[in-house]
Amino acid sequence: MGREPPSPPSPKGGRCKTFMTQTVLRLQGITKRFGALVANDAISLELQAGEVLALLGENGAGKSTLMSILFGHYTADEGRIEAFGQALPPGNPKAALAAGIGMVHQHFTLADNLSVLDNVMMGTEPLWQPFSRRSAARARLLEVSQRFGLPVQSEAKIGELSVGERQRVEILKALYRGARILILDEPTAVLTPQESEALFDTLAQMVAQGLSIIFISHKLGEVLRVSQRVAVLRGGKLVAQARAADTTQAELALWMVGHAVEKTARRPARSVGDAVCVLDHVRTTGSGHDRLDGVTLTLRAGEIVAIAGVSGNGQVALAELLSGTRRAVAGSVQLMGRALPPSPARLVPRGVARIPEDRHAVGVIGDLPVWENAVSERLRSPAFSRWTPLGLRWVRRAAARAYAARVEKAYDVRGAGLSSPARSLSGGNMQKLILGRALMAPESANGQRKPPRLIVAHQPTWGLDIGAVAYVQQQLIAARDAGAAVLVISDDLDEVLALGDRVAVMHGGHLGEPRPATAWTREAIGLAMAGTEPS
Amino acid sequence: MRLERRHRTSPLALVLAPVGAVAFTLVVSALLVLWAGAPVGRTYALLLQGGFGSVFAWSETLTRAIPLILTGLAATVAFKARLFNIGAEGQLYAGALAAIAVGGMHGGTGFALSPWLLFPLMMLAAAVAGALLLLGPALMKNRLGVDEVVTTLLINFIVLLAVSAMLDGPMKDPTAMGWPQSVALQGDLELGKLIPQTRVHTGLVWAVSLAVMVWAIFKYTVLGFDIRAVGANARGAAFAGVPVTRTVVMVALLSGALAGLAGAIEVAGRTSYVTLDMSPGYGYTGIVIAMLAGLHPLGVIAAGVFVAGVLVGADSMSRAVGVPTYIADVIVAASLIAVLVATLLTQYRVRRA
């Protein structure tokens, strides 16, 4: 950092074109350690006025840590931050806000039962002020929303808005507080392709007005689409910076992963067999759109059906229904000609392999050791426990540990060993453990393994690094080729199109007709995700 | 200052946490000793001597440890499954009352059954009484989301009033000259002495055996897995096929039964009657013991003996240097807070902001 900083700009003057090359934010040598882990290793970055800087990296690359430091949630061990030429005091979110830094989190921080205006005003007025100055605030909100082309109804309740509209409120909230630097954390993760396009247009409008944006993502296409400059983080280090116009997706992927990556190649189903699982006009319990409302679907052996949709449209209900943790209130669910048993303990022995959406909160019990998590689904089977005269089932620890060791080996689960808590596994290794225990039935008395008949995978690669994504997808394809019926539910359109032999779209608790993956275009899926049935 | 989660907790820290907490507590309590005008060193030396300094001291400490180990186990089982049973005190009294109901000298003689039959019946009745008392709050929590801390705590007062009513009514001892105590237990139902000429009774064998039993359940049985899984992550447990409601019911029955047995064993081993002051808060002290033991069933034995020693030692220390015995309660209560902080620090580190 030997260069002289440019003359300090005035934060007020950001609107004119002459400020295009002015540095509004400067991170110098930011280092942050968590124990032995170096989350950020001497990262130096600059952000210019009127540009979109994309921050690209896999999960765990240090993007979130860096932004948490910038926003004052964490304190850096080394390094300093300057905003508009002024040093930013570390560990102080209020100072970051006052300096004009606004953050739009991936998971919204809005109160559903309050209006848009209430949410935007929240926290901006002093407690001892006797009356809330709503009309002035409304005028200001209107002014901000017009200036940046973000129309909202100020009196609408947040709970009535769509996800895209809620995100708009989050952005307005930051702008209302005078943000001149906006950090967007994975903003397209919750949007339909059409909503994402609208967001990109909005961002273009905002930078034209002199705002600066840090756009966090791991999707290469949209990074090139939206940003002027790309900074790539890997393993806590800033490994590359490039102008978006001068780079390619392949080059970015190489930087992000550190080695060349082959995408999972589509391999169509070879032979589709009999129906394994049949849902007939199923309705489930659940509130809002988080339920099934008359879903009909047939899953056949040797075929992957992939379900696309904006999250919160019934995917959770579908996954939980087939995982045995939610009940159907109407319609029928058949598994190999018999009613689907409504409990996980009875589903698993019938050959249902389940990969839940949230591996930390549902997939494993983090405080218990790896080996107990490996057998948790089958602990009640004679292979791993037996009745004692006292009426308690005694765990066959040796058999259980041996099985866990086989899963660990076969699925390459790397961690601190079978006795360490499952919480200590990285996301990818945790997912391999869940995948392994689901797909690998224990040997029966005659040494045979029963392969799974039905696989229910909900967001199976969410948050994994590219290497682990490819591994999980290949395992699902291999299980399909071995004759399993596979249901993949994913928010990631690329994954749906890469894995699905047939693809269907969920919206509002309804499931569209599954069609061959080749019959879909991205645009058609996007429209269906927004609720417009394809003609 | 802020807390950051540690990536791994060292086993040494887990052992040092309760030791450090107790040491910190003694330092804090020393201020109170000074305030009372007594020399700190001599006070603590007397406390230690009174609790552990002689065969008599040990015998008194072990006698006191018996109900504490049992209520400590009751808290351990429940807390392991995140069922916060604050009602061990009430369950203890319910167990004691049930023991007298079965084995008391009603009408001067009691039920004319062989002690070989009556003794197991008495223990069973006490366990069932304690278990049923916790079943309601556990089901209300599981089905309706009612906070079990509130319900179990309030039931303690109801039980105490019910005991009071029984001691002045149907179970009143006619020979006690108006003193509120129950009829006595039949003599041949009383527990034998473990060491002659002392008050240590075979209840100690019961307490230690039950601790080993709980430890084995935790470690070697599917029920133990279910209890630990439900406590650590109920959603994950349900996904893995653990019957969550049934597990909560089992935990409630087991925890309540242990506290109920504490009451019966106190009556059969020490008091022979139910009185309204037979438990100086054993149920609540059990929570401290469970936390000091890090919810480890075998650790409960050590923690129970330690707390009992402090309580017993405080009595003789008080007579010698005039520091009120309440110092023992302060030490026990402060050590709970200290051990909670120490446990937190094994999982989180403090960073300066």
C-alpha cells in the first residue's frame, strides 16, 4: 500500500460523473483468525465510487467474515478500514452505518406484521422523541424510492409482499439511512430469474447515481453480468482481481476453486422402471404456502425428478412428507404399492434414503459423535441394537462403530475421527456423512446390502464447495443408475437442469406437470416459478 | 467485549471448569467470612475438617449426600433432554408421602404384609408418585408448549401444602403431641446401617447403584441415545426417527422417579417420619449438583459428596467461629453461577471488541 490515497472526497458529492474513479472504501491488510483458522489473510481491497464490485468465493472462502468486519460485527486482528477517507472505528456497526455503509442480508431482517414504512423507520428515531414523525419519513421514503427507481407501497404489510418486494424494502431501508456503499449478500438466492433481472436493472440505476455496491455471490454468470470488477477469495486470501470485461467464467471458476472443474455432465436415464412412489392429490398440514395443496406425482425407478421453485412454495412440505416428518391430511402416498409409513423409523427400513435441506439443524445432531450420527437412522434395527430382558434396547456399539467406519471410508468423510462431535465436520464432509448413511444400508445376515429404493434429496448441494457439489451429484446419478427413484428438490436452477431427467416446478403448494428436462427453457421455468403455467 | 464460539473444547478445560468455579466461589465467599469478622483460613479449614476431617465427619457427609445424589440424578436425566425439572423438591416430598402411605404405622400397626413384599411396594409407590408428578408438566410442555420451569416450580408449593394437609389430617401422628409429623414408618421397613454407630445407611448403595444405572442407560442403550439426541437437537432427533414425545415421557418418569425415591430413602434411612422440614431444599440443590457434575451421572456422586461436605462442615464451623451456617448456602448457590460461567467459557472465548 505504498500509493498516496486520492484526495478525500466529500460523501455528499457522489452524484456527478467526475467521481467515477474515486476510492470510497479502502480495506488494508485485513486479517482475522478463529483459533488456528485464518478466515481472512491480509486482504486489501478498494471500492470506487459508482462501481459494482463482485466478491466471489465458495462458502467458507471468507466473504462473510470480511463483510462482517466491514460492518463492525467482528473486529479484525490486523488491518484498517477507511470509508470516504476517514478511518472506520473497528467493531462498531453504528459507525459503519453513520459512514454510509448499508448491508442487505441474505435472510431479511424485516418484521412481517409491520408496514413497509415502519420497517424502514425502525431504529432511526430516538426513543425519547414523544411522537413518531411519520409524514416526514413517508416523504423521504417516497423521494428515495423515486430517485432509485424502487417503487413500494409504504403502508403495505411486509407479510403481504413477495420475496422480491421484501428485498426491495431491505435495499430502501439502507438507502433511507443514507447508505452510499451498499453490500448485497447473495441477493439472487431467493429470486426468480425474472426478479433477478429486475434487481440487476435497479443496481445499474443506483451506480449511475454514484452509489457503490459490493455484490457477494458464488454464481459466475450473474457476477459477470452485474459487476464492473471482480475480486475472488479463496481460503481466506484474495487470490485475484479482474475487470469483468477482461475475464471469463472459466477463469473465475479456476481462481475460485484453485483447479479446473468439470461440471457434472448430464447423463440421461438409461431405463426407467416401475413406479416406486405415487402421490395422489396430496394435501399436507402447514401454514401459508409451506404446504402441499393437491400434489400428484409419480417417481419411477431409475429416474431423477427434479423440482424447481422459489423457496417457500411447498418444497419443505414435500420433502418432509416423503421423509416421514410431516403428515398428509388428504390424498394418498404410496411407496411400492403400500401406504407410506408416517414415521422416519419405519420409512428408512423400507428403503427410503433422505437428505434434508438443513444439514446442521436437521441432518445431524451436532453435539453427538460422528459414529452415533452415522447410525442414528437405523439404531432401532436389529443390526445395531437388541432387546434386553430389562425392556431397554442395548446398542451394539462395535457393530455401529464398524458401520460408521465403513461409511466414513466409502464416502470419504474427513474429520477428526468417529468420536469427535459431528458439529466439527465441515459442510461438505457433513453432507457426505448424511449421504453415506442414507445410501449405504448395513449388511444383512447373508452379507447383502439393500440399495435404496427412493431417494429424497432436498437442496443436496446447498452451501457446498464445487468439488463436493460434483461428488454429491455424481452419487445421486449413480444411485439412479443402480435403480433408485430419485427426487431432487432445489432452489438452484442449474442443479435442477443438470440432474433432472424430468423437471417440475412448484408454486404456491401446487406442483406443475413434470416434463423432460430438454423440453424446458430457463425462461419457461422462470415463468412457472412466478406462477404462470407454461402453455 | 464479545463472545466467540471456540472451534473445539479441550477435555482439560471440561475438568478444570468445575474446579475453577469452586475455587472462584471460595474466594468470593471469603469476603463474606471477613465481613462476619472471622479469619478466612481458619474458617475454611474448619469447614473442610467438619465435612471431611474425621470418620464421623465423613459419615455425616455421606448421609447428607444420599438424597443429594438422587435429586442430582433426577436433574441430570431431565436436563440432559432439556426438560428443565425444577420440581424435584415436590417430587421428593411426594415420594416420602407415598412411602409412609404404604409403609406407615397406620392405626398403630400399618398394613399386615410381609416386609419382603411391603418394601418393594413402598419404593415403587414413591417412584410412581414422583414420576406422575413430572408427567403432567412434561406432556404440557410437549403438547402445548407450556414452560415446564414454571409448572414444576409451582407444583412444589402445591405439594408442600398437600403434605402439610396430610400431616395435620389423615397421616397425622397421634403420639406427636400436635407436632406436624406423619405416622412413623414400620420399623422393619427401615434401611440398615452401612457403618455401625453412624447414620450412614444402605441408601448410599441405592444412590450409587442408580447413578451407575443412569450412566449405563445414557451410554449403552437406545433410550440413552434418544435422551441425548432430543436434548441436543430435537428436530434432528425427530428426523433420525427418535420418538420425541415418548422419549420426553420416559425422561419425565425416570427423573420424577429418582426424586421420589430420594424422599422414600430419606424416610426409610434417616427420618422415619415425613415432616415439613425433612428436606432443606434437596430438590433445588440437586440442580446445582447436576450442573457441577456437567450432567455426568458418575460425576453426580462426586458433586453430591462435595456439596454435602460443605453443608455438613458449615454446621460445625459455625459453632466454632460464629460465621452463620448460611455461608454454606451462599457457597453452593454461588458455585452454581460460577460453574455456569465456567462452562460457557469452555465453549466460548472472550474477545475485546
